[in-house]
Amino acid sequence: MRHLQRTLLAASAILVAPVLLLAQASPRITSAIVGGRIIDGYGGPVIENGVILIAGERIAAVGRVGELPVPDGATVIDANGHTVMPGMIDMHVHLHLVGHGDYKRWNDLYGTQDATVVMPIAAKQLLMAGVTTARDLGARLDDILSVKKRIAAGEIPGPRLFVTGPFIQHAAYERYEEAFRWGVTGADDARKKVTTLLDAGVDMIKLIDQDQMTDAEVAAVVETTHKRGKQVVAHAHRMEEIRIGLKHNVDNFEHTGLGTAPGYAEDVLKLLRERNSSLYWTPTISPLYTMFFTGSIFPERIDDPAWHEFMPDTMWKEIRASLSNIPQLPYYALFPSRVPLLRHKFAQLRETGVRMMIGTDAGIPSMFHNDATWREMVKWVELGVSPMETIQSATLWPARFLKNEANFGVIAAGRYADIIMVRGDPLTDMTVMRDVKVVLQGGKRVK
């Protein structure tokens, strides 16, 4: 009898299991994006006249009109005439900055209002621009963690955040910066401060001015971070910063720096080629072009109300006044000699084969969160990167670096429905990214 009971139970399990699997595989479709061209982020052929079925916060299926039916009751979003693509991922933003020309004055005015006023404005601007995920690389620890949690809880709108909190460096440049620039003295102090950040919940560590630190301090930062399964992001403004970062196996370099140097040294390029299968680079190529454009070519950009959407009048007028004479900003002095060299440096980085990602340094003077990401993408295309590769550098590659391709960065079944729509075709005209018409985040239409 017992043998018969076990046999019946086993047979029952076999019969029930497919039913459960079928139920799991057929979630209720809540909405559908119908029509338009789908760029899924993988870099393959586009899907013309596409259909995306969404079940709650995730994508259930992707196909074509006439092949993938839309269930009755689903909310339909008409995408005809549009390109549909994954939400963008900006890998270098600063939510506590919103374009002001004087960091010290900005800190004096708004430093205590980062989490309550400034960061929520910057986060909403990014989301409305189609940035559904962002990496914040430098802010006060408690403030950025608070905003990250509020966005995740749905309390305020903004991109999914990955954050570093304060920089780790030799020493803060000025006293007021000590809250978001943590200086280290010795390897033990470096380990302690990195551990404090990781225990608090940051997603990675940002290291800058590593050429001013001791070898033991840099080693302690990277080793402590890697032991916790996290990544280290490092500045690349100077040749020796890069050499030291490569020696200690940092995971991602930021910026196209080197000041007025004509290009990267051959020994650095050789090292980059040797590590190109695992190394990522965020060149932030557009800030110098954008600031030069705004200060010397088209000052009228500062009069465009789009950049100060969601800001109180007192805030945007203060920012506007700080940018009244951009050529007098400290940032600007070397621009005439630096800008002509950027094309060559950018090409050198591409030639090494390192995986490059879109990041903007949004928040620094005149780099507004509402338009920084599309400007970076347009500049990449102008510098010779194909439109499809540029889109992947703002979707797929950041998702892979963040170890989250299973959740976002591509349009595929099972991923979060982080989806944007633009009118027109970015594969032939990247400037259409300046006007994102529809934004879905986690299946919820937020724009």
C-alpha cells in the first residue's frame, strides 16, 4: 500500500508540475507597446512593426504585429512612427550638482538640501530624459543612499541608482568637500573607510588621484573592495593615475583626461590592450564640447527653460547667474587647447578594445541632467562610433558592467520593462534622442 501511495504521489507531482510551469510562463499581460521599430540592445537586426507584451513590471514577450497577439484587456501604447529601445543607462552622474558654475557657492546655498531638494530634481530630470538607470559617482553618503532608497520604494521619481558615495582619495581639496571626498592616511585607514562605505550599502567604490596615494593605500582600497565582490571605478585624468589603476586592477576608468597632452602613452595603450576583455572605460567626452559650445558658440542655450524644469525659481536663477560668463570659469581656461585633442584621444581608447560606456558627468557646470545623455551619444557618433554601438554603450554594456543584464539594459522576455520611445530613427539621426516621448520604468508609464 505504501509503495502504491508513493507511486500515486509521484505521478500526481508529474501531472501538477507542468500546470504550475504553464501558469508561471503565462503571466497576465497588463500592457503592450504595438508598432514602431524595436532596437533591443543586443546589436542585431531591428524588429520592424514590433510588439512588446508587458506583465506587471517585466517584459513577457517580444515579437511582431500579426505574429504576437495582444490579449484583450491589455493597455495598448501606440508606437507607430517611433523607435522603441531599452531605457538609457548613464554611467556617470552627480545628483547633488545641477549645473552651477561655482561649487563652493552651490554647497553654501544648497549643501544641506541635497537629499530633500536637489537630488530629487536631478533624478526626475534624468528619468524624463529617458535615463531609467544611472550611476552616481560622488555624493554625501547618507544623502545619496536616502535618495536611492526613496526611488526604489516609489516615493520619488528617478532612475534606478547605483552609487559610490564619497570619493576615496589622498585628501579633500577644500574643507567643505570633506563630506564627499574621504581622504585616507595609510593602508589601514583606507581599508577602514572602504569597509564603512560598503557596509553602508554602496554599490562600488570610486577612487581618484591614486597617483597621489601610496602603493599600499591603493592596494588596500582595491583589494578590500574586490574581496566584497564589488568594483572599483577610478579617475583617468593623468597618465600615472591610469598606470597605477591598471597595476592594481581597477575595473573602470572615468574621463578622457590628460589635459593638453597630445595622447596616451604607448605603454599605457599596451596595458589597455592586454586588459581589454575585462576593462571598462567611461570617457565622458561631451562635457568639454558642451561647455565650449555653451560659452562661446551658443550662449542662448542658457536661456532655454528646458534645463531648469522642476526647479524653484530661486534655484534656476542662481544657476543661470553663475553661468553668465562661462569663459571665466576655472574649467574653461584650457579648453581651446584641450578640445582639438579629444578626437585623437577618444580614437586611441577605442582602438585598444576596452569596453566603453556612456557617461556624462551630468551636474558639473552647464552639464544639465535633462540633456547630458543625448549630447554624449550624439558626440560619440560625430567621433565615428556607429549609432548601434553608441546605443549599446548606453544600454547593454552598462547593464553587463553592473551585473544586471538579467534585469535591464535590453528588451527581452524576463527583463524589467524599462523602455523608451523616440519619434524617428536614432540609427540615422542620433539627435532624435533629445526628445524622448514615452518612458516606462518597471512597466509603469512615467512619461
